[in-house]
Amino acid sequence: MRITFLGTGTSVGVPSIGCGCATCTSNDPRDNRLRTSVLVTEDGRNILIDASTDFRQQALRTGITKLDAILFTHAHADHCFGLDDVRPIMMRTGPLACYATETTWEGLRRVYEYAFVPGGYSAKPRIEPHTISGAFNVSGIDIEPIEVIHGELPVTAFRIGEFAYVTDCNHISDEACERLSGLDLLVIDALRIKAHPTHLTLAGALAYIERLAPRRALLTHISHDINHSEHESRLPARVNIAYDGLVVEAAR
Ligand SMILES: [Zn+2]
Ligand SMILES: [Zn+2]
Ligand SMILES: [Zn+2]
């Protein structure tokens, strides 16, 4: 199973418009972060986790021409504003299976009201909605949804084999921690250094990594407070900062 990081940045992306800080003006391409999303690929099957605001650019630069499904973690703008840009793929291959919890669908139906009303504007995203209510299977790939907490909002983390993707959260319950044990690769939210009401800090992410003890961990959803080369050099063994374009293999 191959994981491609399409974007690793926080909701405004890095650089942030108008910011002159060291990360936003860095020449290191790893400090250029589009909005957070990954592509999971196995034997020609492509599963997209979140359709980020930058999906069009991400698909063009990664060469994505086909998707089997989109899994949505939650309906915040940075994770779903790219759904309309998936239309060229939907036009070629028909309605696309999209998986989300009922809470996330409520948000998606509000944002994409035009896609759900019959008639009207013809160039609408063609969505085949699936409501998550437990483990499910996409084209032969078993997927386990796990609820984590993002301020007040439940967000869906996804476990596929020994890989788990845990974006946008500041709390992981004991039960969820149990379901996130025995991982080969954990991808986890690490927004910034200072405390934040809805996201894990770098220290908070490292504490969960220590508790969950995956073989490897990669940090994502990163703001300009974290400079790649500066902060990466201080991380524990087998923990790295993900960056856009990074491709890693994960055990099933
Ligand atoms: Zn986000
Ligand atoms: Zn900045
Ligand atoms: Zn969010």
C-alpha cells in the first residue's frame, strides 16, 4: 500500500498570504504546504482521503486520473472545498463513492447543496453518498473508521491495515487509542508549537505517538510555526515531518 502526501499544510496553507516569517519565506520546498490530504494506492486502486481546497493542483501534479472513492474526515473547508474540482474524474467514470459520517454529510450537504438538488446547474459533482456506520470496504480494501475529537467536533480517522490517518484532532479517547495500536505507520495532526483549542501541538502529537507506539510516525496539517529542517532535527527516532509529494509504503 502506497501513501502519497498531496498536502500537509494547515487550513490557510504555507506560505500564509502576506506573512514574512522564516518558514513562509523559506527556500526549502518542504516548507511549501498545500492543504492536507493523502492518496492511498494499492494495485491500481486509488482512495483519496479528503478533497482539499488544493485538490485540482494536487491531482495535476501527482497525475491522478482515476479515483475509487473519497473518504471524508470532516466537512471543514480545507478538507472538502476541492470536491467540485473532482468533476473531470466523475465525468469520465460516473458517480464517485464518497464516505462520511452523518455529521460530516450534514456539513457536506450544506456546502454542496447544488450537487444534491435535482435539476438545475448541470456541471455538478456526481456523488454516490455512503454514510459510515462501522467498518466498510472499498474495492476490496477494508477500512476502519475511528472517531477522534477536534475541539467539539467528531472527526473520522481511518485505519487501513497497519496504516492510520489521524488529522484534525486535539483528543483521542482511550477506546480510539486501543484501535490505533499495532500500527506500522501513523500519520497524525501536529499543527504548531503553541497550544490550540482544536488541534494537537507538536508536543501533543509526540505524546500520542509515544502512547500508540507505531513503528513509524509522520506529522501533518502543519502551520508556519514549524520549520521543516529546524524542527525535524529535534524529533525522536522514527518520527518525521511529512511534506507535499512524499510517498511512503505502509504494511497491510
Ligand atoms: Zn484542517
Ligand atoms: Zn509565516
Ligand atoms: Zn478541521
